[in-house]
Amino acid sequence: MESAVSTRWSLLPARTPRAAFGKLLLNEGRLAWRQPVGLLFGLGLPLLLLIVFGSLPSFKKHEHALGGLTYFNAYVPILLALVIAALGLWGLPGPLAGYRAQGILRRLSTTPVPPAWVLAAQIGINLLLAAMALVILVVVGIAAFGVNVPKSGVGFMLAVVLSIAAIFAIGLCVAAIARGAGAANAMGSAAFFPLMFFAGLWVPRQAMPTVLRSISDVTPLGASVQAIQNAIQGTFPTAGSLLVLAAYATLFGLLAMRFFRWE
């Protein structure tokens, strides 16, 4: 009995958690810097598009088809959603699935470091990158291109947090079932492009036909863009868009917990 209790608690030693987890977090950060797929698409591409769109005079004209918005203002929430999608669907699942395929998670289970710490470190690194990228995009947009400061600050923060929760939950679900990094990247891409279409990357939501916009409303990134746009324009996000995001976060979070394999 005493041996069993000792074995169980040896997975979480009393003296090492903070130092060991800090080193693991630092190592995951270095790996993310050396293989910056999520970083490039999660910050580089949205920032480039923001600068390009902000520099086009035609994107500064108010359009009746967009409900009186300019194309630039319509695309700001879409670019914020792009940050979250790139990190959640490309940056997060690949490394976790790769670690499992290489047996790293299984080998960690024989050491004092719990394999769940790798999962926590990956989530932490991608959350940090998402926060940095979103702040940079908002600050550059406001300072350089006159983007409106979100008029509903609480609504904006709630929309962003729920958007991250929903998309990261989908990414973790991909990591849970993918057999390796290649499969995870393929599955992430298969989810990324349709979701970004309904977010309005190719055709802004305001210009979509009614049927497509109705479908967009019940997709995670469509609901995300709607909620963020409402907050920027000065109204609290609708209950419908927030409930959609919360539902995706809950459903895919539970599925990820149910099917995640350590070996």
C-alpha cells in the first residue's frame, strides 16, 4: 500500500514541480522559435495583411454592402481570428502528436516529470504567442491605421477568450486522434481553411449571401468574428455568438480529454 502511494506521488515530486515545469516551458518555447510555423502564420501573416489592407485607399471607403463599414474595418476581426486559428490548428496539435508518435510522452511517464506537463507547456506557449500576436495587431492597427479602440472592452476580452478556448479545444482534439505530426498538420489544415472561409477571409461576412452567413454564425470562427466585431463597434457580443463559442470549447474539450493518448 505504501509503495503504491509512493509510486503515484512520485509522478509529482514535492520539490521539483516549479523548476522542472519552468525548464520544460522554456524548452518548448525554444522549439517553437526554431520551428516557427505557428508563429509565422499566427503573427507574420496577419500583421502583413493588416499593413497591406491598411495601406490600400480602396479599403478605407465605406461600403453599403458591408453595412457602412470599410473593408479594412471589416477585416480587422478576421485577422484577429486568423491569429487564433493558425496557432490553435497549426501551432498546437503538430508537436503534441509528434511527441506521442516518437514515444516521448511514453518515456516521460517513467520519469519524475508527468507527460501532462508537456501538454500544459504547449498550451501555455501557444496562449502566450496568441496574446502577444493579438496585442501587436491591435496596437499596430490603432497606432498606424486608425483602427477603433474596442468600445466594449469587456465584450472584446470575453469574445477573444472564448474564441481561443474554442479553437484550442479543436486543436487539442486533433492532437488527441492524430497518429503523428504530419497527420495532425493535415487535419489542422483541413479544419483551418473552411473555418477561415466562414470567418470571412475571402468574402467578409457582411457581404456573404444569407445562407452562407447563417452557416457562418454557427461556426467557431464565424461566431468569433461576429463577437469581436460587435465589441469593436460598441455593442456587447450577442448571446448567440458567445454560446456558439462556449459550446465548441466544451464539446471539443471533452472529446480531447476522452480520446487523448499518451502512447
